[in-house]
Amino acid sequence: MSIRNLPNVPVLAGKGLQSAIAESVRQRWNPDLKAAAGEDGENTISILDPIGESWMYDGVTAKRIAAALRNIGDEDVVVSINSPGGDFFEGLAIYNLLREHKAKVTIKVLGLAASAASVIAMAADEIQIGRAAFFMIHNTWVCACGDRHAFQEVADWLKPFDEAAISIYHARTKISEKELGNQLDKETWINGETAVEQGFADALLASDEVDQAPSQASDKPSPNAAQKELDILLTRLNIPKSKRRSLCAALKGSTSGAAPSGMSGAAVHAGVEKLLVKIASL
């Protein structure tokens, strides 16, 4: 059990609602950041992707975290986070799992803990954050369809979850709930030093604990970053997961081997970049 007095939050996801990742988060998330070599031990859990099962690749789910905690048993655990958030309700479920872990939980924010990922981070007994890393907190984001009555119903239904997030942040930081509500309303980015000052984190990470991704030194994303960005953008267009997977696989195949139709590898890469730009403008 966590040594901190943290609230338990019931998880009641709404039917027909889809979680979303804010555009501001997508642009600032570097999915290539990870713990430096040697920092991953047997009792380490990595949360380095969007939260929820609707994402391709390794979307982080409560089921996966529960299995990892069972394997670890009643021992101390370190959780590395670099996530843009995602499914807020899945995030709450993961928060509850870590909160209830019987041994010490240390969370290391390597690059970004945004939205649902910031809630997960609050479950730790100790939170460490990189000097150049960020928390991002905002009101619960979902996608919904319907008339004005349906949207009013969704707004009313979401309010308690925004209040739950505020209570979680308040338990860690002691910042007034009114001020936290204002921060959620305007979407607030909190860097490493400020996070420690305000109580969102306990200490700064040593710089050598974070593997600095090569994509930071280039204007072009790595293949890993490009595929994850494409998945987020296609999800925003409500493209089914199976279709997203096939599109990403086709693009990966066309750039990893011989270029199709006589195109050069550079031309194929340029075509992928144009597709990303076009989707981003939608």
C-alpha cells in the first residue's frame, strides 16, 4: 500500500466515448526517449506509449500493468514513464493498481507524463522527473457524437472525473483545489524544476538516467516516432485499429526494402512525410 494518503477513484468508462490525445501533446512527445541502458531492472515497468488498448503497438493497459505487478510480487517497483496519455479511465485503473501495491513504488518521468499518464504518476511513493521533462494536466478529453442534449449529458458525466483528478493532484501537491481546477481548465505544462517546487515530484532525475533519443538532433522523426505519430493521427480520423496496422505495416515495408514502382528510397520517405503533413492538417 502506498505510504501516501491518496484517494481511490472508481473507474466507470462511458459507452460510445473515445479518448483523445491533444494536438499540443502530440507535437511535443518524443516517443524515442527511454531509460538509459542499465537502468532497467527486474522490478521495472515501462510506460512508454499511449494509455489504453485502442492504440497500436504497445498501448499500455491496466491488464498489462497488473500482470507485471503480479510477476514482481510484494517487492519495490520502479515505473518509467514517457507517455502522451490517452484513455483517462484506463489511466485511473493503472493509478489504482500502483496505489494499492504493497511495496514502494518509484516513478521516473523520463520525458512526458501527460493527461492520463500524469494521473498514473501520482500513485508513486516517490516521483522523480527529468530536468527537461514535463507533466501536462488538463480536463478529461473524449470524442463523442450526438446532439446538444447528448453533449450536455457527456459534459455532466465527465465533471466528477475532472474533480477526481483534482483531488489526486491535491493529495500530492497541497495546491488548492480551486487553483488546480484553473490549471486543468487552461491545460498546464509543468517542467521538472517547477514540478519539484510545486510538489508534483519529489526530486530531479540524474541526466544520465535518460537515453537521449537521436531524433532530438534531427528535424526528421525516427521510424519508431513516425509510426506512432501516424497511429495517433489516424486514430483521430476514426480509422479502425486493423486498418491503421495494415497501413503502417505497408509503409514500413516500402521504406525498409526496395522502393516500389521504381521510386527511390528518398522519394518513398518524402511520400510518407507528405502523408503525415496532410493528416496533421485535418
